[in-house]
Amino acid sequence: MGVVYKFRKEVIDFVLQQKRTDDDLGCRQLAVLTSEKFKIQVSKSSVNAIIKNANLSNSVGRPLSAEPAPKKFQIPSQKKQQLLEEVRKVKLEQKPLPPKLLHQPPKDPEISRPKKDLAAEPRERGFSSSRRPKVPCGEEPIGRREPNGQATFLRHVESLRARRAQNKGIAREGMGCIFLKAAQWQLSRTSVLGGLLRKHISEPLPPSFDAFCDVLPCLNLLGVSEPSQIGRLVNHALWPLNGFEQPSSDLEIPRSNSIIGTISPKKSVRFFLEYEKEKRQVFMEASRFEFHLGNGSRIITDACLTGLGEDAGFSACAEQAMTMLSHCVISNNRPAIFLSSGGEVLDMMAAFEGAEGNQFKKVIVFDGAGERIAEFFSFPRKKRFFMLGVWPWQEEFSLLLSKNTRMAEPFYDEVTDKILYVAAGPAPIFQKELRGKGASLRSITVLTSPEGAPVMVILTNCADKAPTDILEAFLKRWPNLDMGPAGRALYAADISGEAGGGYVHFPLGHPASPPPEEEAQDLLGQAELGASVIFQDWGNALNRYCQKHFFGKEFYSSDITQLVSMFYSLSGYYVPQDRALLVLLCPSAAYSCFNELQRAVQLVNEGGILDPRGQPLVIKIIK
């Protein structure tokens, strides 16, 4: 047993890294951690052989003490006899555990499946798992009766926190520009200006041209208009946020500017007209989806898939809304994750299960004015996967609670830095209606401590995923849970019966939102100045988007100088991770807009924004 050469190098490296990180981890714990990470069977003896070869084995017996050994003392013979009798009594009363009750690492069904099934797995299940720190003790689920396991889990969490603090890199100035970058990523998955300029420039362009076109509008907002001034921003966050390993050199910046200047004045009018058309399309917003089912009923959700019901009030830019609609509902290559239920829960579940007569037939996308902007009629006939949050203020909450919360499993989400506990159980309240459809519904109860009251329930039909995997996916989409703007708006809507708006909208004629016709005329009037004018205009448009979607009413009338001071100039850390892009903002002790900053961060975090790697953007504030 324990033949090391059967393991890949990455498995051996993982075992050694875990052992070096936490010397208290034993062979059994390391074996479970390794099995869960690499989906292979690992024995304690194999792990012992690995750490023994690396001279990392703990010494046998009690650790040596630096203090002098205490003097021997004599136990009275009467007391010694009494203790021996008590020990014998305990041994006689103890019974060995039946083999079925001994913990066995769960077997991964993927190991015994044919390769053909494995290739089809993501599409069939609609759920892609990601790496996460699971229960470090590797024993039974930690509950109220296992203080030692709880202590081991918390010690492992602290080691992860310490490692993250150590690996966060260097502090960068201007990390508050992440709001501008979040707006760019939310509006388009590619560089809008880079793509437009490429169509009008004939000479070869450097590979970083598109990224440079995303940096320039933000530099204009910061007051950097001359190429010679860019050299001052050596440690600025705009470079790593846009994919630059180091700032552009003094030669690259003038060259890129000169390339942009090659667009002739004769082509300027056409170029600016195309730019205005592109800008209007990019900033178009969707407000809700209206799904039509085969039985004639309808399901309405907002454009962010926040909840069910009429006019939930959470709009999204059109491209992001269409992408979410495609991935989460039409093709369903990832589960649809709703923050909360609202109305037609049973119809929605039947439609996702593909019940006869309840299949999706078409979906209509509406803008904020109630006008149709798109329709889709092609829905693959298959089962779809969903997760739906249920909260204490909702009627279904008490009916869905798991009965097994006393043995809730601990979970630590490294991205959001949340410690939670989960317990799973069946969801019987809907089984009667869906009995003939073969639905397998589960309720995942979430607690903030083993002894605390449940704070939420996740209703899902993802039957073959662990409760911690489901909670991880839910946090990846809704890291604020019900404590963010969306949760507060849904709570207010449930209590008052009126839907609340998730994002603010500028009133007509407001200075922060000039009529599009005036914008176009002003821009065409500057056409003779060259194509570089669009960078300032695009920067202003991104800033208005941040005011509208992130900053709120208090900053409607704020000029760019105030916004730079309050938001864009904040320093912080850029920390790419395996599961997310983590950005840490560090306001000073004298910072006066902490509540406004916290709300803006929450809105970005629940905006479903992905970086170019496809990982969610998560912002945290370090006080």
C-alpha cells in the first residue's frame, strides 16, 4: 500500500503544500483533502509515504518540551486502584462502531463512467464545479458535537486568510478605477473603441492596441491628456486592470496615438457616425424577460434574473442580459441562479424540469420603456438546472428548512471570506405537484454558525452536487446574499407589495444624462480635431454609467473632480484568483463616503460582471 509512484506530480505537490501550510494536518485529513480535490482514491499510507520521503513526518509520541521534566510524584495506592477500576469499567461499556457508520470518502461517479459520458457531463448537468477549500478535517460533517473538528476547521480558515494576506501583492494607486473597468466589462466583452478603430486603420497594429484603447478614456477622466504625462502613472492600477504586465513605454504611447491620428479628416464624419451608433447600441438596456410556456402561461423575470414576478426592477445592459439569457436559460450550460422567488415558482420549476406542456416556447426581451428589443423561439428540449434563494420573510422558508441542521457541514468561501454551515434535505412541499415529472428537488439550509438560526434556504434541482458546491455557486453569483441592494429591494417589495428598483435612472433632462441627439451634434462638431476626441467622450459615457448604476443619487451632480477624489483615486490591491478576480480597496481613516462606497461595491458584486478570463469580479473594502 502507499505506492507513491502511482501519483502525478501535482498530487504529490498538493500534499506537501498542505502539510507545510498546516503541520497539524494528519495523514487521514490529507488523504480526504487530496481525494476531494483530484477525485481519486487516496489511502492514509500513501500520504504517509509522501510526507515521509519529504522528511515532513511528525515525530511519534508527544512533542519534546523545552522545560525541565517535573519531579515525580506518588499516587496513593487506594487512589490508583480506584482509577484502574474506572478504566476497566469504561472499556467494558464501549462498543465498536458498525462498519456502515465508519466514515468512507464518497466515491466520485465520474471515476466509473465511460469517457463519452464524461465529455458530455457539463452540458448534461448544466453545472461546472470549481476548486474551493472544503472541510479541512476530512472527518464527519462538523456539528454541535464535534468541538475538535470545529477547531481544526477554523484553524484551517485562519491559515487560508493568512496566506491570502501574504499573497495580495503590492498596493497600487488608482485602484478605484475598477468601477470604470467594471462598467467596460459589463457593457461589452470586447474593446468597443479598439474594434471600431481597427475597421478604419489600415496599417498593422500592436497586440496591445485594444487594451491601450481601453486605458486612454480613463486617463482622460483622470486629467492625463498628454502622452508625456502617462509616465507618472508607473504604479497605477489601470495597467494591470487592462492586462498590462508593466506600463506602456514612452515609445509605445506616442506610436499608438500616431496610429489613431492616421484616420483622415475625410473619413472623420463617417467614423463618428459609426461611433455614435455603436455607443447607443452598447448602452441599450433590458429591463425584463417574458417567458411563454407551452400551456399558455407566462413567467416574468427581471433582466438580471434576480427574482420572479412582474417588474422586479433590475435592469442590465442589453449584451449582458442576452448573454445571461442564453447561458442560464436557453442553452442552460450553467444553472440559472435566482436571488429570490417572487411569483410563479411552480411554473418556473416545471418549465426548467421540462415537464410536458410546460416547456419554454419563446421569450421576449423588453427595455425600460416597455418596448420589445428581441425575441427568441429556439429552446432545446431538455431538463434545465436552477437555484433559487428563499429567505426568512417568505412563506416557503419554514416549509423548506432541513431537519438535519444539527449536523450541518462547515464551508468557507475564500473569495467572499464567509464562514457558513450547510445542511441538505428533500423539498416535499412541491413534490406533489411535480411527482409525475420526475423532479428531484432539494433544499439547502444555510446557517452562520452551528448553533445559529438558518438565514436562507436554496431550492434547487441540482441533485448530484454537494450542498457546499451549491452554496459556492450561489455565492459566486450573489455574494451579498440578502444584505445587498437587490436583497433589500426584494424584501421591501415583499413587505409592501410594490416592486423596488434595483438601479437608479437619471430623469429626463438631468445634467448627468444629456439627450443623445445633443451628444451626437457636439461630437460631430469636433470631428475636425481627429479621432482621438472619442476617447474623452467614451470616458465621460463610462463615468455617467458608473453614476447611474454604481454611485447613486448623491453623486448625480458631482463633477469628475469630485468623483476622482471620492472613488477613482482610491488605492488598493489587484489579486487574480482561480475562481475570481479579487480587488481590495483601501480608503484612508479620514474617508468620508464609506457608506456610499460600500453600496457601490455591493452593486458591482451583484452585477454578474466577469473579467476577460470569465471569472466573476469581487470587490472588498479593507478598513
